[in-house]
Amino acid sequence: MKHFKRTALAGVINLALFGIPDAHADNAALERRIRELESRLEKLDQAAALSSKPVAAAPEVEKLSRKVNTLERKLEVKNEETTSIFKKLPVFEAGGDGFKISSSDKKHQVRIRGAVQTDGRFFIEDNNALKQNDRFEVRQARIWLEGYFFKDLYFKIMPDFAASGNILPDAYLDYAYHPAASLLVGKYKSPLSLERLQGDADGTFLERAFPTSLASNRDVGIQLHGAFAKPGYKTETVAGPIDTKNTFTYQIGVTNGSGDNGSLPYDSKGTNDNKEVNGRLFAHPFQHSGYSWLEGLGLGIAGSVGNPDKQALQVQKTPLGQSTYLDYASTYSRNVATAGVNGAGTAFRVNQVATAYAAPTSDGPAHRLYPQAYWFSGPFGAIGEYVVSTQSLAGTDAQGRAVNVKQSNKAWQILGSYVVTGEDNSFSGIKPIQNFDPLKGKWGALQLAARYSELDVDGTTFTVLDPSKSASKARAWTVGANWFLNSNALIRADYENVSFDGGSGTIANVTSRPSESVFATRFQLSF
């Protein structure tokens, strides 16, 4: 009886704590009733003990026993209901990976994540003509939701409160029903540049290199993607536009087409009926091979085909300094003569007014080709990619004639990094062995890196652009250090020097614009 009372009391407490309607009141009443009946039974037991003769079970005793049994069963039912309710309660988790709310059966999950990047950029030699100003800025300020429903319907909604015109970089649904064929719709990163596909908080440097500038940034469309594992191994389900876990992956899709370095607003309907077809193949040929130093080697190729109709062209900027060196608004100008006659019949003198031609647009067939690779082995990491971006430009030449020229811009980069504190290098960032705690002699992880990158602007571009205002070539070498305080916080420090061909002087005497040297730092928190 005492054991039962403890069980009953525990059930009552559980129900009261979790707010089951009327559970507390009902069980308290049952418990009081049970105590009353137990008291009466004890008195009868005592009377029977005092008697020298065996006492037959009185009707009252049998009646009380039945009532006690009935009440015991009611409490058992209540406990069963409470257990059932507990099984349906959601699971709350909080940690370095963000905040997660999951259903008890793990079929549904919502995850809250965020990232903040605060930068400082300081130009070693200020060039007033280029308006290079030292500055502090918030590069990113993002809070986003991602997760899944019914195990295979994934989603991501990511606004950026630091963005000036594109406040919703990502907003997509991904029906990952089977690893071999998943359907992604919405706004996402186009599957072109390898470095662009790397997580925005996982890059080796503050800013991406020149090849990324010739790929579209985010675009709106639909994509079929999938992955396959090496025979004998299980294929992992990966949602979103990038997969670095499986042996072979593919993406193929149709998007509105946002142009080189472009990113369409979330509400864009596309500028015309012509769409862009893009795709990517990527493989880890030595995955599960037993050669650990080669398992992190990835090789791929990506490309796109489109036919834009008078699409605006984005400026090209230096990686770290973010200074414009190729401006499609820097067209030629023409002198327009004006003359007239005053009221006395005297003619005005002729005035020459310089008027710029309209900026060229991308108008006609366009395509890109992106061979790419990375290699991560222990503390060592390397990334390399090359791109040819070809498009037709409709504009006006120096004589004022309407022309259409074919432009083929090229860019490439090679990047190497090394984690000097012994952690494994990876495409998705570094996880320190020891978190920063100087009082205990723990300093986090340190990564050193170097990069060289070039972008070569096709000479035909200057049929419609003034070569004294836009450079024809840019070369950048960059060195940097990344100090990982823990898996979520890091401090970056980069130095970059960029030299140019053209972009200064006059049309008659084109000279090279001054080189740019900039030191930049970033404090980043992401979860």
C-alpha cells in the first residue's frame, strides 16, 4: 500500500508540473479519498487483531477494498496518459550549432542560426582619385531559420540586415526525398564558383577572389541535385546547393540569370523570358580509398548557358578593398554642339557639351566554364579554380556607332592554407582542439594562408568602354591569418596588394591606375 501511495503521489506531481488540465485537482482528490479508505481499513484490521476469533470479511471491508482497487486503477490510467503526453513533448537543444526545436519523433525540426561580421579596412596609401577611405563596417548581420518537416522537406529563410539592397540572400525549399534526386526551389547560390559555394562564414579570407566575381551570386530558380556514394557505402542526404560529403554529386537547374557578380532581389520576376541553365559535377575520387592524404581531394567542373536580353552589367571590385576597377558606366563621351540667335539677331557662339553614351548591356548568347578543385589533408588545404565568362555586349563605340561585341573575361586563383596548431583543415571551417582560455594556457587554433588571383578583361570590352576609366587587368596577392577562438568565434587579419593594367590617364594616353594596398580585419561570430 505504501509503495502504491508513493507511485500515485509521483504521478500527481508530474501532472501538476506539466500543466495537464485538471490533473492536479483530480489526483489530489483521489489521493485524499484513498487515505480516508486506508484509515478505515486500518481500524478494521486493528479490531480484527484484538478479537481472539477469526473474523469473516465484513461487507464493509469488501466494499472498501473494491473502492481502493477502483481508485488505484484510475491513478494508473492517469499515469499512462501522462507518460503518453511526455512522449509527445518537443525536444529543445541549445549549443554551438544554434538553437533547435525538434519533435519527439525527430520528423520535424526548426533551427535558429545567426552570423555577425564586423570589419575594419585600412588603405596603406590613400588614393583620393579612387575614393579609398579607411572605414569600419558591419559586413553581415544575419539571423535565419532552417530545418525540415516530415524528415525530407527542408527549408531556409536567411535575411541579412547589413545588406544595402539585397536583404534576403537565401530563401528556398528543398525536397530531399532521395539522396540521388532532390528538388531545390527558391533563391540560392548558383552552382558555379567553388569559393562562392563555400559557406559565407567558412572562407579562408575576408573576401573571395576574382573568379567568384564572374559567377552570379544568388539567383531565383529551380534545381535538381543529387549524390552517390562509393559502392558499399551509404549516401548521405544533404540539403541545399552544396554537398562536400559524398563521392559524386551533381546539380543542374534553371534560373532567371543575375549576370556576373549579380544577385537578384528576392521578389525579382526576371528581366526577360530568357533564362539561364547552369550545372555542376563534383567528385571525391579517393574517398574511402584508404589513402587518407588523398581522401580530401575534390575535382569538378561547372558551367552555364544563357541568352540575356539587355541585362544591366555589374561593376567589378577588388577583393579586399572593394574598390571598383571595371565600371560598365565608364563609357565614351561625345561633344554636342549648341547654338542659337538672340533677340537682336546676333548668333550665340557654339558650345561643346560632353555627354556620355549609354552604358552597355549584356545582349545575346552568354556562357561560363568553371573547372575547379580543392584538396584538404590534415592541417593543409588548397583551393584552385579557373573561369571563362563569355557574353555579348551591346553599346556605343567612340565614334557614336551602335555595336555588339563579344567579351570573354578570364580569371583564376590558387589558394593555400595551413593550420599551425594541428587541427584538421576543411572546406567547412576549422574546429579548434582547445577553445580560447588564456588563464588555462589554451589559445584556440591558428591558420595561415596565402592566395594569388587574376582577372583579365577582354580587349573588345573597350570598344564600348573608356580604357582610361576601367582597368583591363587586375592581379592580387593576399596573405592572411585566422585565429579561431572556438568553433563559433574567430578573428581574421588580411593584407592584399592589387596591381592593374590601364584604368587611368586619358583615352589618347592610357596609363595604369595606382596599385592598391589594404589591410583588413574581421571579428566574426556564427552559430
